[in-house]
Amino acid sequence: MENILEADLSGSEYETSSDEYIPTSESESEDEVDVTPKKKRKAVKNHKSCTTLTLMTGDSSDNENLPLAEIRRNQTADSESDDDIPIAHLRQRYKAAQEEKETEENELISQLLDTPFWENEEFFPPDPTFKGSLEEPPIDGRIKEPIEYFTEMITDQMIENLSHQTNLYSLQKDGLSVNTTSREISILIGIYLRMGLVVAHSVQAYWAVETRYPMVADLMSRNRFQKLVSSLHMTDNTSITEEDKRDKLWKLRPWLEALKERCKEIPQEEHSAVDEVMIPFKGKSSVKQYMRNKPHKWGFKMWGRAGASGILYQFEVYQGAAMNVKERSPLGMTGEVVIRMTSTIPEGLNYKVFADNLFTSLGLVDHLNKQGILYVGTVRMNRLKGCELKDQKTLKKEGRGSMDSKVEFNTGVIALRWYDNRTVDLVSSYVGKEPVHEVKRFDRKEKKNIMVTCPKIVQEYNTFMGGIDLLDSLTSLYKPGVKSRRWYMYIWFHTLHIALINAWLRYRRHSKLLGVPHHMKLCTFQGRIAGSLVSRKQTVGRPRATDFSPPPSRTVRRGLLPAEVRLDQVSHLPEWAVKRGRCKNRNCTSLTYVMCSKCREYACFVKERNCFAQFHICK
């Protein structure tokens, strides 16, 4: 107790002796001191010390009868220092303080974005040098066969799951399975692709006597084709919960997710564009949309991101605004679409994204810029608060090619208005009006072509924005009009063409990388894939009449048979033809009666030479 008192009262004005207490102030008296003869006790009567103790422990009258140890415990509890707090609690306090600081900073940034500051300053773009890696030429130095590119998009596992779910669905629906196989599903897809090459007024016309098409009718009967199309299924209806059924595309979900994963694995280009994909459809469906400015006004809408070459890297089917209520953010629904479509782009490598005014906003450009993704897009001026550019009348007086621009102080984004036949508004995070070039335009008054000044930002947008439009035009070229009572099958048919176009564009990319001067056209590429699907992976044994297509006519050029079919070493059996034909083996011009039952090509098989074996082994 003596040590505690001495530590607490160090520096106070008093003197003590060994046996008695001497007051040091007139206000103090010996009556206030409790002196015990047997046990000497030192007490404190200094006015300054008592005042300090009263302030620390509360009212002095309340603490007169309390032991000093208890007073100190109360003092410690009331004024706890950081030294006595556990480290975990201190870390939590620090983390909470940091989160509060970040929240305040985010709110400040949001306020700045809500009230941007535009100024007439020169735009200093960041370094737009692309730091990513592009696709390299194939390692083996050869171009793959068309079916190999197609199976990279539509895998054997997807076909196997489709056949299994089709059998299960037909059993649940009719009580009798259609007993299909993955090979028959492949033939079905091959028939569908061949129908797109030879257009008929209806599906039944391919089997009708007057309009029969042997390349389709000889592979599968009409009733079997229609039965399989009506039974195609991708998921088990009995395993779906009510929560899963909130997704309007739950019946297509396994197929769509598998195709998305295949699209994500394609090496990405430096420039890509986000836009809408329209799947034509006029039937009844809650997913159907109306878009008056599209060539097909009624149909299913998809969000997609495609490269400048047309390759689709990411997509999702739009199910309506009600499905995205929980996902809305200050960027808006369309801004969130761009964020999702660019989620697979590596950050900080200066990939460049383009979009039209449906998606563009100042917050979106700033968000992508923080991730190292550069952006160019047209914009609606009501989304650029405080940005006052010259109006159309003023720019029209200045003449075609006139422009006006401003730079946002907080984000460094440039907004530019350019006048051609009318004004167009754009924003960018990496390119402005310099360098300016000239474009050719037709002047109605002078009735001749004139040169008009055009900023760099417009040139970039026009060059790299058309990826989705290119994809739409390619998918509509050789697409048959197969109908179904189930609305989601139209989306499934469209995904087949997306996979086909992606495969063909990758084939063209590899051809360019390897320096191949000529490449197959899309119709030839589609026909080669269809031929491979109806002929590959046949079982060993005597072939059936439906296992191969009829022999080609004499006008068909030599070498149209896919190499993967000729060299698969499955079910190639010699048979005796009615008429002789020229041997198709290399460096052989003999006539022979021997024909391959699968390839339907002539090849010698005599004592002196075996062209039949060489034809099915040598490339």
C-alpha cells in the first residue's frame, strides 16, 4: 500500500517523518488523518492531489469510504488504454476505420461523377499500347479440318448429354424412349446444316417426291427427323426446383453454359464490341422482345461481345428487365451488361472495348478505365451532366467536318461532337480528335464527292464496332427455316450457327497466320462439317443404307470427301460396282470396278497393287 501511495503522490508538497504526520497547509488538521499506533499509515491531504484524484474517480465524498485499490480498479475500467486492448480488437478497429474511409472516398467520387466538371482543355491520352498476347499460329504448322474446329465449340460431351436427356424426356413425355444415340444426334445436326445450303419452302419438301434432296432424305426418314426434333432436350425436368425455374431459360441452361465456356477459351482480340444480337421469332414467349430499329423486329435478344473479326467471346440471353432488378447499380442495367460482358478480359493490358449509346455513360468509362480497359462509344448527351458542346446549328454553319470537344477534369474522359450530315456524340478514355484525317463524302448541292475532316475517335469507332453486326449477317446466310412448337428451340438452333461461325472465323485466322492465300468459303466449310457429322464414328460391321450418302454425280469435283472421313479407318469395305471408274488413289489413273462402300470412291485392288489400302491411309 505504501508503494502505491508513493507512486500516486510523487511530486506533491508534503513532508513525512518516521513516526508522525506534519501538516503542510492551514486548511488541513490532524482530525482528518487516521493514525494507527500499531501500523503506521501515510495519508494525503494536499489540496492539489485530492482535486486530481476526485476528477479521476468521481465525487470524493462517494470514494471516501472505498479502499484505494478499488478506486484504482474503477479508474482503470473508466480510462482503458490501447495497451490493455487485445490485438484482434485493435485490428478490427483499424479495419473498420479503413472501410469507413473508403466509403467516404467512394461517396466523394460518386458526388464528383454526379456533378462532373468539363473544361475546354487539350486531351492528353494515356499510352494505348496493347500489352496482351494474340493467338499464335498452330504449333504443328497445319490447318485443322473443319470438323475439328467445330468440335472445339460443340464437344462430344455436349452431344452425349443431349442424346441422354432426349431419351429421358421422351420417356417422361410419351412413356416410350426414342432410343437415340450421340451418333444419330450428330447426323441430325449434319442434316440441319445441309438444309441451310439448299433452301426449300418447307422441311417436308426435302423428302417430297417432287422436291426430294437425296443428301438429306437418304440419311434419315422424315418422320424420324421430326420425332427427334420434337424430343430434343438438354436437362432433366424432374431434377429442377422451383428456385431453378425462376430462370426462364432453365431448359437450355446446361447447353448455354457449356457453349459459353467454349467461347471463353478462344484467344481474344485487342478490339471487341458489345452490342445486341437478335434471334428472329414471332411465336408466343415471355422472353420475346420488340425492337423497331432491327431488321427482325420480333425475337429473342442476346447481349454479346464479339471481336472485330466477328468471333463471339461472351453472350447471355436477355430475359426481361424484371430478372435484373437485383443487379441494378448506379451504372444502370446496360452498364452492368458491359461489365459482365468484359469480365473475362484481362485487366491492365489495354484491351479496347466499343459500344453504342445504349450502354455508354461516364461512370462506365471510368469504371473500365480503372481496370485497365480502354473504351470508345457513342453517347446520349443527357448522360453527360454539365457537358455543353456546340449545338447542331452552330456546327452546321461552320461546315461539314466541324467538331467541338471537352475534357472531364476528374476522369480525364473526352467528349466530342462531330458534324457530318448530322451531329454524332462520342466519348473515349484513350483517343481524341488527333490525328485528324479526311474521308470522302457526297455533297448533294454540288453533286460531287468532297473531302471532309474526320477525327481519330470516329475512325476507331467505325473500324472496330461492327463485330456483332458481322456475326449477325454470317449466321443468317445459310440458316434453314426449321420450326418447332417449343420457343426455346429457336435459341438452340441459333447457337449451332454461332458455333459454326466461330469455327469458320478461327479457321480463317489460322489460314492468315500460316500465310495460306486461299481459304474455304463459308458454304463449303458448312458442307464439309455436315458431311463429317453424318459419316464419322460409324460402328464396325456391315454398313446400312442410311450410313452413307449416295455416290456423287460425275460433275462433282475430285477431292471433296473430307479427309477425316477417308482416314478414320472405320467401315471402309470394298464392293463391286456396276460400272468402272477412275482410281482415286494418288498417281494412279487405272479403271477399276472396286469401290469403297463408305467413301463411294473407286480404288484399285489387284494382285500388282493395293490402291484401296493406300487411299485410306495416305494423306
